[in-house]
Amino acid sequence: MFDVLIVGGGLVGAALACGLRHSPWRVGIVEPRSEYLQGNFGSDMRTSAVAWGSVLYWQSIGLWQEMLAAGATPMHKIIITDGDAPTTVCLEAKDMGVDALGYVVPNQVTLSTLWRTLRSASNVEIICPARVTGVELGEAAVQVAVTREGGTEVLSTKLLVAADGKHSFLREKVGIKTDRRYYDQACVVLRVQIANPHHNVAYERFRSTGTFAVLPLGDNQCGVVWTVKQTAVDEVLQLDRETIEAELQRRFPPPLGKVSLLSPHLTYYTPQWLHAQQYVKHRFLLIGDAAHTTSPLAGQGMNLGIRDVACLRQLLYQAKDPGAPTVLQEYERQRYWDNLGVISLTDFSNRLFSNELWWCQVIRQVGLNFLHLPLVKQPFMYFMMGMHCAPQYCEKVPALS
């Protein structure tokens, strides 16, 4: 019998398991990708913009220094522009009295740190490679059918946590419905070398096809998220190296100088807006992308998932029964509206800034000008950095006796 069984060993699921490694609970984590056990966490060069509030969570569970040493790059400044319009908004860490607005961390760094920690956790059992093929919610426990090479076994747990992504099998299996909105966008992900120092500045440029984001990395490199129309993504993926570099150069901030492509091949993902109509059922809950997804604008997706994890970890350390209705109801109460507010704001912004109607352009310019005002800028930064949740969720929690 597990106390907490987590399905999904990606960034969010593994972050929860690591956060519970000093708890008295017996924790299991089910992951289908065998390469994770071998230390292979992909070669797509994807990165995540880790907001300051998420950094505080990593600090609270004792992993941040290792991640920092392995390749986390601070963002001291973010410059936001709207196409070729002259208005520029500059968000700076010094405005908030912090060392950095956030950090850019390669997903490989985060996953390798998490899995190395999990493998040494005495109360965590890694079930990998394995796939959940059935679930039955019960009064005292949840029965979970898990299939591995040797066959199928049924595991029991007091709490089942679905961290299995936006196409969550478990969410569909237990009958939780979602609200969805689709974007006519695809996000091409790549990495480049630049000629001039980036000075730890990130750039987000809004274009009619979506955002073009440039994120600072070590060794004078940058991660790029290039949003294009879905109808154009195949054409972009088939471009030769010289043409890609020319297209990037045309879009890149001039201070960064010449751009050289580092990615051996281009990858992409298709964003969508998704929100579960409920987060919990009896002894069952959703976290991360299984509960909510949004556009990549402002890099909020992963950070919302970490806020889910931090909230749930706090509640589980205080609980006598991890699957008790009071725990689940409090988790949903704390996380539902924060998540819905952020993904609704990013959805509205994405649609507004990807629209060339004249009145949308006027609203954008007025909004960006308002962000120059300290009374507007600082609350906006406070919210987008996740600092409204950090004191509550990211303090160190003593293990239960």
C-alpha cells in the first residue's frame, strides 16, 4: 500500500516526489520512459523560464544549489516589444529587490537533478518503465493497474496524483471533463550561439503569428521559442541551416549580434488552453498540465505546475490521511482560481497580441504604456513571478512525527 502514488515522472511529478522525500509517507512514482532510469532526458534542448516563486520552492526542498551549479542562468531584465511598434517595456529585478526575475534552466538539468535525488530517496519507489492501464477509486484506497514487461499488477494507494500531462489518461479515466481552446500556433524550439554578450537579458517580442522569445543561457547561448502558424510549421522545419539562421537574424534583437544555430534539428509543440472543470475526486487529484495548460506567453505553464506541487506538498505534510476529503478540497480551493486567473490572462494577452485589428493595436499600446507606471508594473511583476504564493507554499515544512 502506497500513501501517495504519482503517475508521471516529468518535471511536475518528479518535483512532488522529491518534495515528499523527507515525509513519513510511502511514495511511488510511475513513469513509462525507461530512458529516465538511464539518465537520458532528451536532446531537444528545451528550456523553462523558472519564476522567482518557483526558485523559492526548489530552495525549500534543497535542490536549487545543484540546479544552479548545473546550468541555471539568471534573468536580470526582460524587454517586451510589440512587433515594430516603438513602445518598449523593461522589467528589471532591481525593481522588485531580488537577485533575478527568474532563471532559465534547461529541462535536462532539472530532470537529471530530480531523478538523481529520487533514486537516493529511501521512501520513494520508482516504477519504471511502467504504464497505468486502469484505475478504480475506492472508499479507503485507490486500485491502480500498472503494466510492465513482466505483466500487470494492481497497486493500492491512499492518494493517486495524476501528473501525466495534457493528454492525461487518468483524467479521462475518472471522468473529469475539461474546457479547451485551440490556437492556430506551433512553437518551434531551438538553441543558438550569439556573437555579443546577452548580459542576462531576456526578450519577448509579440508578432502577428505569436511570441518570439529569446532566453539567456550560459556560454553566450540563447534558447528560442519561435511561434508560427500551424500551417507554416512543416515549412519551417524543412528549412536549411542557412535559411533558418537568416530568418532568426531578421527577428533577433540587434544588440545580440550574429546568430549561429546550435540545435541539430528543430522540434516544436502545439500549445492549447485547457482547464479541468474539477481538480479532485475521491482520493484522486490533478496537478500540472493534467489540470491546466496555456500558451507559452510569459512562460507560466511550468511555474503553475510547481505552484500546484508546492501547495500539495504543504498540505500533505500537515495531513494525517493524504487522501482525506479535507486535503483534496483545500488543494482545489487554493489552486483552482490562481491557475484559472493566470491561464485566462495569458490566453487573453496571446489573442490580443496576435491580432492585427487596429483597435487591438491601440489597446496593446495603451497597456504597454501603463506598464511603465510603478503602481501598475510592480503588482504585475509580483503576480507573474508567483510571489503572491511563495511565502505560503515555499517555506520549509518539518516532517510529521
